Amino acid sequence: MKTDYTPDTSKSKIYEALIDQYTSIESDDPLGSDMVLNFGPQHPATHGVLRLLLRLDGERIIGCVPEVGYLHRGYEKLAENMTYHEYIPHTDRLDYLSPLANNMAYALAVERLAGIEVPPRAQYIRTICSELARISSHLMATGSMAMDVGALTVLLWTFREREKLYDIFEVLTGARFTTSYSRIGGVAQDLTADVEKMIHEFLDYLPEAIHECERLLNRNRIFVERCDGIGIINGDDAIAYGLTGPNLRGSGVGRDLRRDRPYFVYPELDFDVITHEGGDSLARYYVRLDEMYESVKIVRQCLDKIPEGEIHANKPKKVLPRKERVYTRMEEMIHDFMLVNFGIDPPAGEVYSAVENPKGELGFYIQSKGGGVPWRLKIRSPSFVNIHALPHMLKGVMVSDVVAVIGSLDPVMGEADK
Amino acid sequence: MIAQRAVEKLREQFNDVVHEVIEFREQLLVRIETSSIREVCQFLRDDEELKFDMAIDVLGADRLVPVDNPTMHGYVNDPFDRELRSKQEHIPADERFEVIYVLYSNMNNEYIRLKVRVAEEGQRVPSVVAVWKSADCAEREVYDMFGIEFEGHPDLRRIYMPEYFEHYPLRKDFPLMGIPGSLPLPDKQ
């Protein structure tokens, strides 16, 4: 039996959108050099399942329509059907290159909704985790961007560093990728002296390793010429398109939520917001590179300042009790039962909470009607918005440079598709 | 707080557009008359003092409480239910959906959130794509998930779901497990 779905591209709406959008009298095609190229979704340089429909004039791109949704798993619908605690593992799968940062962002959003104040030690641990996640994500971004334009060595080197970082995550959280480390009102386990030592060793080593990669790329003529002046977006356009994170700072706009809307312990720390003026792929690469050095600075300060104390807020009706107490005390057992089965019951209301993630501004908009589950949970994912600035950045670019632009935007489809 | 100043200015500038101002956790949520959302957004962006130059997000929400859908809320016998859900508010059909705009001002480093209410059928929300380009993909997402249409959007297509999909998955009356047969699979060879 034939079903009624048609894989015929020439009739699909995305094709029509591309043709309608960019057809005018001037671009009528007397030479017959007009061509439509389908890029992705199965393409190594799209970093996942991003599909672009490109309209070419010879080798130049005159139009582009991005298509997302190949990894759509309906996380917003799922969130409406599970308690706030149950949702934490799902945040790992949003931006799967920095799951720790997502965990922290989500916990912060729920805490803002429920009015929970997290003790300072947990705040410091969260800051450390966010910054380590930033380093790991930027290492990956730098390596894969270099690979996209032909420098394979850098990817292997940054992967090696990221591996060390994941060893630390394994000891700290118990998992390498899907960490699920945050809890509403704190973090899952304490930061032990062993982990502190491992982080210190890593931090001592990392700047030299980044510098090695820099030596391979910064004065590498092939890399620089493939990225310089490609995919330019100026500051005003970047703001209008809603770019955030390193992509916006690569256009010379110093917007960083860590400084502008402080959360965790960022106000107590000393760090710079990196901006570069170029607005092209090379500038975005430099922003990521320099941000790694800043993250090293931040983690060092956190490790110096981190106080002793509790890692869970003292709010038994909202925060999961420690396991050993659940097994030995009546009160904690009741709370555990209630929290696991019925949720944390925050007041009715709506909050928007955003943090500066490695990819940009990750926001959670939570509508609560009370009770254990969110009424509506919206994820504002940076990659989703960044991808939709591609048509602007790709206009007039050669078709072989598309990979250099996508690589510099550093999209993660897990997050863009939700 | 610049968001409060924005509300004052809106009240001065426009007649009867601000329906409601809700403050929760030090965040301001302003309910606006649906038909004038575009002018309000234009004003908030262009005003020298406010300058909300980024539309961080545009999102939809459904207010419908389905009575006979057990999959909707698995926590029917919720002990927190108290009187909250037992006297369920009746949602009139002409105010069923909400569209929420999260705006950010780079000059003042502050957020403001606007909200409009939309009828279940027939009402179109003025599009703000002409004000912020970032609203383009966000409004398409709202259309895809809730079926809310935007007046003046240049390219209102589905964004996540396939083109031939007929339902709106984030509506509260759409079941969690999906509707059987709504996503046809290719034939087995």
C-alpha cells in the first residue's frame, strides 16, 4: 500500500520558500547557472542533522533556507508530564557537548520558580561545573571547526584534552556524558579533594595544550584564509537575529549574562568578557579560544575561594534528602516519598531564567500552576536561533565555505531540535 | 527597574493596551492587547530610554485544562491538588492561547516579558518579524506547536514537524503518546 507522503523535493514547501524568497527580476537566469543544492541532513560538516537548502549562482550562494527538526524529540511536551526532578536527565540531552552546564541552568530555573536559595558551596561547585563544561564544549568546537576546513590534527589534540576533562567528570558525577549532576536545591555529590586535585592538574596543563593548538592554527595560512572574512555578520544584525554567546561576541557586542545578569558566584569572580570585532568565522574562533583561558582563570579562583559547608539547601519540602538519611529516618523517608511521587509543588507563577551556556543564552521559561509538574516549560536554545541567522551569513559566500561558517557557529542539533 | 519604567511609558503612550501587570520573583510580565502588540514592540525597541533591542524568545502556551484526558496530568490524585485543581477555572475559547515575548535590552541589561491572549480559532496575532528578525523562527515554532497564526509573517511554515502533519503537538488536548497514524512511515520493501 502506498501512503500519501511525498518525498518529492520539488513540490515541498521548503523548496518553495527558497525559490519565492530570492526570486526577483534581476536574478532571472539567462545563463542557466542557477541551481538548487541540498546540503545535509546526513553530512559530516553539519554537526548533526541540520539540512540546508542552498540556491546557487555558479559557485556563489544566493539563497539559503535551513531546515531543522530531524532530531525533534518533544522535550517540551515530555516536561509537562513529569516532575521537576524527573526532567533533569533530559537536560543532558539538549546540548550534549556540555551537559553539566545544562543541568545547572535547569536547576537554577526551577529554584528561581520555587524560591530556593542554594548554599554557597553548591554555588561554587556549579560555577566550576559550568566553566569546565564551557572548556570541553569550546575544545570540541575549535577542533571540529578546524577539521571542517581541513586541519585534522587539531581535532585529535582537542579530543585528547576533552578526554581528560571527561575523566574528571566521571569521578565527580559518576558519568562521562550524561551527568545529571544537579539537583533542585544543590548538587548530587560533594566535590572531593581528589577531584580538586585532578582539576588543578588539568588547569595547570590546559593553557599549554590550547597554546599548542593555537600554534597549529593561528598562523596557518590555509586555516586563516579559509575563515577570514567568511560568514560576516555585523553587531547590529547579530543583535537583530538574536545571536548570543561567542557568536555575538565575535561581532564585537560584549553581551555576557555572567557579567550582565549575574547568577551563581560570578559577581565575586574576576574575569573578562572576550570580544572580537571581525564578525567573521575567524573572529568567532578567536573568541572561543580566548574564552577557554578565561574559564581556566574562573575555575582557579573558584577552587581558591570555595568554602566548606552544605551542598543542599535546607528545605525538606523541596529538596531531595540524602539517601543515607532516607533509609534511617522516618521524616526524611516521608519527604523522599512525597518528592519522588508528587513533585516539589512550587507556587503558581511564571519565570524566565537564562544563563550563559557555551553556545549562548540557554533559557528556561516555566509556567507553573502549582503541583508537581510544570504547566509549560519552554527551552530557549541558543543553537536554534543561531542556525536561523545562517541565511544572512551565507549570502554571497562560496559553496565550499559553508562548512567554515557552520563550524564557526558551533550548532548542536540536540539543542536546536529539542 | 527599567521594566517598570517601560510599563509607565506604555500607559502614557498608548490607550488601554496594558491589561495587567504581574510581578513574580522580581520579574515583570505585562499583558498587552493582542491587536496592538506590533506597535508596542516597535515602541519598546525604538524608545531611547528603554531600547529593548533583542527578542530573546517568542513562545506559545495553552491554557486549556482538558477534563477527560487522563494522560494529560498523570497526577490526578495529587495531594497538592487541594482546591487548586478541584475548582478548575473555566477558560473561555476566545482566550485559550497565550503568546509570550521575552525581550532584552542590551543598554539596561534587563528583561521584560509581554503576553497576549489569542482565541482558539480565527484570531491572528500581528507578527513582530519586522521589528526583530529573531522572531522569525520563534513565531514559526509557535505556529508549528500550537497552530497560532501570525499576521504578516513572511514565511509561516512548520519548523519541527513534517509539512504534512496535521496536528499541533503542544496543545493540551494532543495526547502525550501521539495520534496513531498521524505520522505515516515509508512502506516496507
